[in-house]
Amino acid sequence: MQAHLAFLATSAFALSACGSDAGTAGASAEDRLLAADFPEVYRAGGPNAPDWAQFSRQGPVSFDGSGNLYVLDPFAPQVVVIDPDGQLATTIGRAGEGPGEFRFPYHLAVWRDGRLAVSDIARGAIQVFGPGGEFDRSVATGTLPELIRPDPNAEALYAQGSSGPDDGMGDFSIGRIDLAADDVVLAPVLRAWRAPRADSPEEVSADDFLDSSGSVSAARMLMFGGALDGVFFEPTLRWDILPDGSVAYADSTAYAVKIIVPGGPGIEVLLRPIPPDAVTDRLRSAAIEREIGRYTEILEDQGGMPAEFRDGIEERGFYPEVAVIRELGSTWQGGLWIRRAGEEPWDDQGPIDVFGQDRQYLGTFAAGTATMPEAFGPDGLVAFWEVDELDVPAIVVRRLTEGLR
């Protein structure tokens, strides 16, 4: 396994640094435009919705194999299950400290047979429920992972990031949690490549969050809580699980989606010859100005932005390229949808490329014609969040044409 992990890291670095001919799918740089015509099946939510569909925010959603849609509402807190006709099937969980109850649920994973797992940040645990919504078990994990996905072949979860302080995993790692085991262990699946940084984050103490009066400062919480740790345009890890249990991920600025079978011998790469944009002086200035404007608005009610916070933004580092891939998702049948950057480097709503189950490029939805589904389901079902002019959320379920599933 260690040799396999080292191979993945080396391969990712080579692809990001100098390109690769490891894959040829979608080799043409010219987009083949697709029509984004997805008929609506039902919608739930909005200002006139019944009580069960009065969602407090746009939470994570997922389908099971029967076409039921699971919607996690973290502030309710509960999971709302909607049947294929758009009607309430059941609700799972409620506020509390007991078995099957939530304090602040954050992530959701649903298996095709209707089992589900919900990670609760405030409890430091993942709660597991059976196909009928009955509580099964609570798995204490300490520090919760950033994102979870169900292992389609077992009672296990794939997780990004750490599940505890001593597991050796980080934000650019994906591990597997065997929920059937007696002890919770995050077994490494891959450690993706991460751009090296000149300086490591400094140690932070409780005093760093206090202002000169000894009170907790929102600006200092942002500053020392990680808002200024990042590097402008630094690539992030984007990933999803295919129906056969393979992991598809992108970890560099290049248009390269790597696909691995956990524990397998090799790596498959989907490429398109779409190069990342170089970070110019103009982009540096624009990014700093935009970030200052964003935090000026955030801190407006806190007495404004302190000079040290502005200095921190102006002193942040820059990655030399802007990542092409911003988001990826696996369809129910094993295709891939890949969201690219928009016209501006901070625009995550660019075109969406579609690859079929055979890894061949099918075409592209032009920017502004389609959004990435929140979840893919059986029979071409896809779920999207929409908000009205008052920011009231509604979940909309549509159906993809056969060739795009």
C-alpha cells in the first residue's frame, strides 16, 4: 500500500508539472456543445411549501437506489426523505444528545439500499441508520473528516481529511472507514499531491483570538482561524466515488482526472488539452483587491478591517497557475461531470464537461446553461438547489437524457 501511495503522489506531481499522455479521452480542445434540457420531475421547498419542506439552508442531498431523495437540514436538525413522486416519505433524526439525535449534522452519505450515515460536528461522531431510517450505531471519530462518501461495495465510508489527531491524514488525503470493525480506523486510500508551501502555518494560541481589550475579535478569529493561511489560486482536492468503488480525483492545476481502484496496481487519467492560465501581475492585484473587498463587507459590523488583517491579505502567497478543474461528480452509472473555471479565475461556474461510462468525452454544457447537480440518482434523476429572490431554498429534481447518465 505504501508503494502504491508513493506512486500516486509521484504521478500527480508529474502530471501537474509537465503534462502526461497517460490518457487520451477528450483529446480535442474544442468543446462539443450539449443541450441542457432536463425536464423537471418535482420540486420541494420555497415560501409556500409544507412544513416538512421548509428547509433552513441548502444542505447535502443524496439518492438511494429506489429514487428516494435524502436532504440533510443541519439546523432543523433532521434528514428529510422525499419519495420519487416528490412527497414526504419520512424524516430521520431530531435535535438532542441521544441515539439517532443530532446537535449539528454536517455531512451525509447514502448507500443504494437506503442505509445512511450522518456526521455530526458537535458530537464528534458519525451516526449510522438502517434502510428504514432506524438508528443502528454511533461511531465516535474525534475530529470529523471534511467530506464523506459511501463505499458502494461494503459497510464503509470514504473520507477526506483526518478523523483524529494521530492518523497522519490531511486535507489532501482520502481514507476508508470500516463501519463494521470494532475500532474506528481511517485506512489510507490515497495521499494526493499538494503544492509545496514556503512556510508552514504558525502555532496558534487562545490569546491570538483576543483584541486589545481582551475580548474575542471576529477579525482575529478569521485571521488566526485560517482565513489568511491559504495561497491565492492554490489547487484543492476534488473527488468522488464511482459505482464500482474507484476513486476519481483532481489535485493539480492541470486538466487531469485520475481514477484509481483502491489497492489496485495502476492509475487511469482523463485528459483534455486545456491549459491552466498563468497568474499575472494584473491577476495578483485583482485578487488582492477582491479579497479585501470581501472581508471589508464581512467585518463591517465588527468595526471594520484591522490594518494587520489587510496586511495579511496583501502578503499572502500566489500559486503560479489557476486550476482548470473546479468540481467533479460521478453519475449513477459511472460517468463523470467535470466543472471548469469560468472567465475569471475566481469564477467556479464555468463550462461542464461530460464523460461517459467508457471514459470517452461526450460534450460540454456551456457556462450559464447548466449547473452541477447536488446529487445523481437512478434512472437519470438529478437534484439541484435553487433559491428565489428572497433566498428561500427549494430542491428541484430533474431527469437527464439517456446519453448523459
